[in-house]
Amino acid sequence: MEGVHHVSVSEIKERLLRALWLVGKPAKLQDIAEKVELSISSSMMHLLQLRKGGYVSSPEKSYYVITRTGKEAIGLPRLTGEKALDILREVPKEKAFHFYTGINQYTGICARSLNDFCDRIRTVNVKSIEFHASRRDFELWLDSLGDLELAKRMGQIRRATLSGENLRQRVYESVRSRCEELTDLSGKV
């Protein structure tokens, strides 16, 4: 019919995968269905197909999480143990992330690795997090480490226009979760 847009099954599955990626942790079926504006039964049918294909897993009843295969299906780069180690490496001081609260307002704090960055996010002045998030500084530094996926996640957080402790919490949770994922993948203890 003219004027009616039919969404293809693959578009729906991609929307489901993107929603799961954005959540970044196991999500309830009902929450996923709301995010992609589908009925619970339709969402469940698609998620079961995605699970059968290895794109999502279900760590517990009615919860779903995107897998590495699912991430690759939505265009995120393949992550190997070697690449995970590379992202987690310590960089020279000149390539470290230096925290500022404004132009020419250096805090004296820097992070030389992703794990170091995670620790610093917890305690650095929240004005510094707001300053850097709004300027895309986190995204650019994470990209320089080779972590395109986390850089994209920081972009999503920036576009959510959070501030204060809400911003700190979202950045911290995303970075901590990514550090855990990379550490597991790399085999590092």
C-alpha cells in the first residue's frame, strides 16, 4: 500500500540489538519491548530468534543481553583477546587523559590506562566530567586507545545530556563494565 511503511524483520532485529547494546547490561523483556515500541509477544519472538542465532543470550529468565556476535552484527568491531590487551595497556604520560575543569584549569589528575581512567572517574571533580563529556574528549581519547565501542557509548551518554552525579554514574558504570569485559576477554587476572 502506498504511504504505509512496513518495517522489515531485519530492521526490527537491528533495533532490538541496538537497544540491548545501549542498555549495556541484561535487560528485561518488557523494558526492551518499550524501547523499540513493539509488543511483548513480538519482541519475545524476535529475541528468541536472535538468541537461536547467537546474537543475544539470556542470563536469566526474561532477561536478554547482546553477545559479541550481536555487537558485530550492528557494526561494532570484532574484539579479540589481543585487541582487549592493547586497549587495556598503559600509555605514556603524554598520551594519558588529563582532567581539566575548564580551559587552562588542569586538576593535576591524569589517567594512563582504561582501568586508571575508571578509578579517576569515581573521584575527580564532577565539573571535570561535565567539561570533558560535552567536548567529546572522552570519546576521542577512548578512540585513541582503540576502543571504538566504548567511544560510541560515551557519545550516547553525551547525547543524553546528563549532568552532575548522574553523568558521573553513567560514565563510571560504562567504563567499569567495559574494563571487566576486556579483562575477561584478554585472560588477564
